[in-house]
Amino acid sequence: MQASKGLVFDIKRFAMHDGAGIRTTLFLKGCPLRCRWCQNPEGLDPKQELIYFKRHCIHCGACAKEDRGIVFQGGCPHVLDRKSNHDRALEACPAQALQYDARYYTVEEVLKEVKKDEVFFQQEGGLTISGGEPFMQVDFLEELLKRCQQEGIHTTIESSFYTSKDNMKRVLPYLDAIYCDLKILDPKLHQEATGVDNRIILENIQLLLESQKAVTIRTPLIPGWSGTDENIAKIAQFLSGISSDVKYELLNYNPLASSKYHLYERNYGIDPNAKAYTKEEMDHFRTIAKENGIKNLVIE
Amino acid sequence: MLNDREISIRIQTLKDKMLSSPRYASIEQARIITRVYQENEELSVPLKRALSLKAALEEIEIGFEPEELIVGNRTKGVRYGVVFPESGCSWIDREFETLPTRPQDRFQVHPEDIQEFRETIYPYWKGRSMEDIIRAKDGKHIDAIAKVVKINQKDHAQGHICPDTKLWLELGPQGLKEKAEQMLQKEGLSNDQKEFYQSVILVMEGAKTFMNRYGEMIMASDRDPKLTQVAENCFALAKRPAQSFHEAVQSVWFLFTILHMESNASSFSPGRMDQYLYPYYKKDIESGALTQEEALEIIEALWLKFNQIVYLRNAHSAKYFAGFPIGFNIAIGGVDPEGNDTFNDLSFLFLQAQYDLGLPQPNLSVRLNKHSSSALMQAAIDVVAKGSGMPQFFNDEAIIEPMHHDLGIDLKDARDYAIVGCVELTTHGNNLGWSDAAMFNLNKALELTLNHGVCLLTGEKIGLDLGGLDTYASYEELEDAFQKQIDYFIDEMMKAEVVVEQAHQDCLPTAFLSSVIDDCLVAGKDVTKGGAKYNLSGIQMIQVANLADSLAAVKQLVYEEKKVDPNDLLRALRNDFEGDLVLQTMLLRKVPKYGNDVEWVDEIGAKWAGYFREKMKEYTNYRGGPFHTGMYTVSAHVPMGENVGASCDGRKAGTPLADGGMSPVYGRDLKGPTAVLKSVSRMKDSYTTNGGLLNMKFLPSFFETAEGKKKFETFLRAFVDLEIPHIQFNVVNRDELLDAKIHPEKHASLTIRVAGYTAYFVELAGELQDEIIERTSYAGI
């Protein structure tokens, strides 16, 4: 990876649920976690990959004629190695049915994109950096955040904070608001669900809550995993034990993410039939959080 | 915040009655007009017109509902389509039988009416109606250019006017009559001036009689005590100006009823009603004569009335303006004459009435500016969230300055702007804006430029042969030819405009309207003759989104990257892309599109809109005022698209153009609503002094939380900062629309923003329903 460039898999404008006001969210590719329910499977692998959108394809076969890495079979292209260079196929495809899932941006290129919506930020909005895991590209992250501060753009991060304390210290001064995920408190279960130990995360949360920053801790409710009474109770106790007025938010499960998995030929790691929680179920979890010490529950 | 409240039983009853009553086509007034003309052959047209309006006011059958607080209509039945012979009725002759079964805007008919119309009414008007006169004079020419330029106002009187309601309230028919009588005493009046004042006196006498007739009819009935008050209001208004709030509202409604009886035209706008009704409201509230609750009920009674006059259009026109919009446009909020933001209790009550009723009329507009109050915006957003497609929002920051600077309108008048029809802009009470003079199909002009002046659909040569894709050596050469093609059709359009305006002067002088348009009464000059302080003519540019997309595709693929051979492209266009899927897909997918905040593409659209706007400066209209431009289509993007062959943006022949006017082609805006606004903002304010239209569709989930509504306010404030003239939102579930298509009976009152106006969804033709369902929608990401 080049130090001055970031591998970006999406820049979403008009992001309404990634912090205050109207925001632009930057998605950085690459993540050390492997959550079974990952909402952005395109953000996992820190490499550019070729993806195929069947709904755009007109089945002309132009890609295979230009690119030996693609075999045209049954009217559709089959990519032999997604991570190799396929510039020729992309150029040949009239339909943009073949696309890289990410591309490298310089800090200034990202800033240019972000500034396109400056007028919509008004008093509150700004840039949210999400992923993947933003800390995987910490040099780029730090440089981008510094530039935003210079330009007066409000910044927010969405991260698991599965990163070193040094990395955290580099970045924290340039952040205006922080959203940190805490998925599961039980270390064993966390390991099983995400592939990593949560000890670093818990320590970092402690540091975050002791900093003077605007921090919100979020738990995505995943049926059968994080969405249990016990988990929410434990998280609530842990957080309120550090800070009595910690801001805490419960995020409802979003079943739509599973539809992205076929693009990557990955398997969705939880029950594909799981549904979003009802309003009553959400209220139930919120009650548990409150009963276990959370006073400042964020409800959007 | 607006309240979820129960509307009164009275209002609910009236609403139910209105929605369940059948619509008929009526020839009653046509019969009266024809008779008066026949009896007074020797008189001038202005006097015949005045006498026939007076006769209608004296004779037309009237009615009222026992629950009504505001009375008056131009027919006894509600939502009747009125046949109006003077302006043109050949289409009625052709289409009378089809009215109950045609695809759009159906009306029931009485068979005996058809017979009477054919035997006694139509024969008299044949050759004499304005439509026939225009046709005889310039019909062939108008037809020859029709695919590029649709000349409007050929068969009906001028609407799209905002009368001086304040003057009407202050003087009433008696005061206006006296004023005309005084003027008539002046020395040195020309014959035209004398006849003008005589006409005003006649129609004001008719107006007084009309009001008294309602009072008398009510008093002769078994009535609710509340109705006695209504009758007394009618008697009082016949004698003197309005005093109470209730009288003022009744007076406003009589004004608009009579305007429609005189002209049967689309859209007379009440304009800034929260401003001019406020003194009456304030006085009654302060004296204790009126409570806020009572005021709201009176307002809601008026709101129902606004839904009771509909406009009978021919089948073709109904396709362009589906859902019989008549455009009682009310502008809430905005700056005062000094430029300060202003609103009052009535602004909120008007929004509450819309929140309660959710009907297609009035066409409610909120004027925003940099200092708009959050309270008013939040109330407006509450109404938006209800999903009736209202209110629409206008931007003082984008409208006032160019009105003043580009059109030479006094700053004070520009700050007092109102909206007529759908989104057309006007000054208040002193303007004949002629805002729908013509629609200019830029995409058809481009088609002819690419194909040697030959129509791709018919093979007929209808434009200039300046070459074609097969001959232009560079993009600049193509642009040069396009410019010449546009110039040619603008010139032809202007010739037709003269004929049409002249015919209006000859056939349709309007004394009643002129009495409430400054400065007609002072000058003794009818509004059609240029008596208004401001005399504009508006041409709509159709459709910048497709034009930008098409030219961008040609520029990039043919002339820059040279990936597409121009001969291949021309062949593909001629064959409507049959066998050219790869090429069509490249046009659609390989080139960025308008609406995605891609500057070079948007600037192509802006360049040609700017060229067209500048070109208007070379012409003056028949009343001596300037031409200017607008960017809105109403629902005309469907029929206008039918006239255009395959286009370089990958669009198939005959399919709709982009909707709205400033909106991107549906489905092509892939970067979300902020990118759309950024693209649209590249159209300069001066291109839309006649009105711009931007449609957006949001899903209801966006408005479910206070946080969401707050973000929506932020979005609107950015809209203001971007100086976009107009924006409107449909907030509706796709599922609900699909269900309404299948079970219209369950969704009778579902209203939806079609373009610049709101209509009942179930009353729209299937194609248009599908298209609305297809339009892009946004939820939060």
C-alpha cells in the first residue's frame, strides 16, 4: 500500500445515519476483524478486487476478448483472479458490468469529493470515516483528518478501535466525534464471532471514554450473537462502570447486507433468514441497557 | 410542529360530499354566452363579453350545501368541466362523446347537452372562436413547427395570473364600479377606454347580483344558524368592502369564482394570502370576534372550495396537464417589501389546513430564504411528511434578484412575488405574465441538427438541413449547427406568438380581470392589450437533462475518445438502436450523466439554456414586454418525449424525457440527492425567471424521527444557499402506489405530486402512474 494514498471502496454522499447533520462517508478498505455478519464484505480485504454486476451485463463477451484473465461461459464473464489487473476488460465492457470494488485516492482527491457537499454540511455535518477499519490505513487516516481540520470540516470516525494505542494517539486530536463499536463483551464469544480478541478494544474504549471527546459506543444487534439480553446487560455494566453518562446506541440488525455476499463469493456467517428486530424488541433491549446503568441512550 | 387533530364534522361532511360527487361537462354558460352574443351582434367584443359575463352571473344555476361556511361556484354541481365557446370549442365537437371514457380526466355528459351543443352552440362559434381565428391565420405554420415548438394559449383565455386581491378586498365590486364610473367622467377618453370602463361597470353589477343571489337563496332555505351569517356576508359584500375575516375569505372566493366564469382559464392565484388576510384575522382575534379554531374552519372551508373548480381540457392537453390542475397557488412566508423574512399565524393555519385535508388544491407553496424561521420550516416539513406532495418550496434568494435585474421589475414588486399555476413566477396583482407562451423542445432541435433537418420518426424534413452526424468534422461544428437550428425555430415561434396574442386582444378582452390588475383601471386599458404594469412572456426549455446527456455522449464518445463512429451512431438513431445494443449501452453507461454533480456534463446543459435565455433578449412581445425562460414541463415530458426519436443519451424513440424541468432523467442520478442539487444549481437563476421545477422523491422513513426532520431542514437550507429556484417532494411508499393502481377504490384521496401540481393518483392514466412509481426515490443511506 502506498503511504500517501488510501484504498477507498466507497464515498457516500447524503449519509444520514453516520453522525450529526448531513455527512459524506468515506469507506476505507481492509479490516482485521471477520465479523460473521459483516455489513460491508467489500471492505474486508485490503486489496482492489474485480466485481461483476450481472444486472448491468449485456452478455456481449467483449471483456473476455480483451482480457485473458476472464473466461466467457454461459453468456457471463468468469474472473479467474479477482485481484489481478483487469484494466483492459473494464475498458472493453460497454455496460460497466465489471468494476473494481475500490480505488486509490490521494488525500486531496478525497477532500475534493468531500467538499462537493460542503454546502449541505451547514453547522453540523461533515466527513465520517468508516470501513472496513479506518485504522488499517492509519497514515492516510491521520493525514486526511489533519487536512480536514485545516479546512474546517467536521470529522467523525466509525471504528472498532481494534488498533494500537499509538495509532489512537496519532488520530484522536483531529477527530470531532467518535463512534466506537462494541459488539460482544464475552471474550470467547467475541473471538468466535469476529475472529479477534476484544481485550484491546475494551482497553481502548476505556481510554476513549476518559478522553474529553464526543464518544458514542454502539452495539449492532445481531440475532443469535450480540442480540442477547446477557450481552447487552454486560456491555451496559462495563460502560457505565467507566463513565456514568456514556452515550450508548443500539443499532438494529440490517438483513440487507447478505445480498452483497454473492459478489465476493463469500459465505454469510449467520442465519440468512434472521430478521430486523421489531420496535418492541428494540425497546426491550433499550430497557435492559437502562436497567444496567446506561443513562444516556441515543435513539435516532 | 403541527397537530394531529380531528377535522370538524362540518368539514368532513363537505369533503366526503365533494369527493363522491360525479363530474359532468356543463354547457350552461356556453348557452348564455351564445345567446348574449346573438342578441348583441352590433356591439363591440369587449361589451359583448362584459354583457355575457353579467348575464351568467345573473342567471347561472347556483347551489349551496347546508354545511358550507364559504359559498359560490361557477356551476351548481361541484368539479364540473365548463364548456367555453368564445375561446374555442372545435375540440368539444370532436371529443364530446369520449369525455366519459377517455384515458385522462374523465367527465360525464348528458346526451341532450351534446345535441344542443351541436345544434345551437357550436354552429354559431364555428369560424368565430379565437381558436378558429388563429387556425385560419397561422394554423399551417403552427403545425409545421409543432414538434419543436408547442405554441400554447391557442384555445383558451389567459390564466396564470395573480390578481390584486388586496385591492378587491379594499374596494369590492361596489367600490370598483364607482371607480370605473369616476374614470368614465374624465375628459378626452378614447372610445376603447370608454368601452373598457363601461364593461367594468357591467361586470361589477353582475358580481353584486351574483353575491346577492347566494344570500337570497340561503335566506329562502331551512337553514343552520351559521348559514345566516354566510348569507349576511354575501349581502354585505355586494354593498361594501369586506370587514371581518369571514367576509374577507368569502370575498376572496367570490373573486376567484368570477374570474373563472369570465375566463375559464387555468390558474388564477391567490398569491400571498397569509399577508393580505392577516389584518382581518388579527382584528377579529384581538376583538374576540373570532377564535383560532373558527378561523381554521373557515380556511378549511375555503380549501375545499379551491378543489371545486376544475378545468376541462381536451384529450391532448389533459395528457400534458393530467389530473385537471387549475392552480390556486398560495405562497406562504417569504420576504416583505423591505427584504425581511415574514410570516404570521395564518401561515401556520394554512399549513395545518393542508395537513388536515391533504387535497390537491390549493397548490401550497412556501417561500424560503436565508433567514426563514425554523418553526415555519418544520411545520412545512410536517406537511411534506404527510405525503400529499405539498407544500412545494420556492427560493427568494434565487428568484428576487434576477426578477429585478433581468426583467427590470421594481425591487419592491420582485420581493412581493407569487406563484401562478404550478411553478410559474409572477409579481403580485400587476402582471400579465403569459407564462406558458410555448414549450421549446431542445431535444427535437438537436435531433434535426444531427439528421439533416429530418424527423427521425416520420422521415419528414421539418428543420434546417445544416448537415448531420455524418458530416460534422468536430463537436464545435455540430454545436454551431445546433445553434442555427435553435435560432431558426425561435424565429418561427415568435411569428406565431404575435398571432396568438393578437387573437386574445381581439377575441377575449377581460374587463373583470383587468379591474384587479394594476394599472389597467387607471389607464382604461384591458389586460390583454398591455394594461398591466408588467407584461412578460415565458418560454419553457425542454429538457435540459436529456440535452446535456446527449451532447455529453456525442462529445466524449464520438469526438474525444473516438470510440464511436458518427456514421454508426446516426444509423443506430435512425433504427432506434435495433441491433445496436452495445452502442446504446455505451451511450447509457460509459458517459457521466446530468444529475451526478459532474461539472462538465452539467455545464453543457447550462450552456444551451444560457444561450436560449440570451436569445430571448432580441425579442419583445406583442404587449411590449420581454420574453424570458422557464424550466418546467408539468407532465409534458411524456408527450414531448413521444415527439423525439432515439437520442444520443441512449434513450429509445418516443419514450419520456426527464420529468419536472430541472430534474435529471429518472434512474440516471446515482449519487444521491445532494449531487442532484449540485447539478441543478449549475443552471443560473436567470434561466428560470419564469419558473423552474425540481422533483424529488423520498421514502417516508426519512421523516419518521425528529432528527430526520431536522436533517431535512438542513437539506432545505442548503437548497436555499445553492440558489435553486424550486423544489418539491413526493413522500410515498412504492407499495402504496402499486396497491393504488390495483385497488383505486381504496386510495381515492391519495394525492401525488405530478409535476408542478398535485393530483389524485387514482385519476391519472396508467402510463403516468407507472412513471411516477419508476421515479428515483431516496431514503437515508
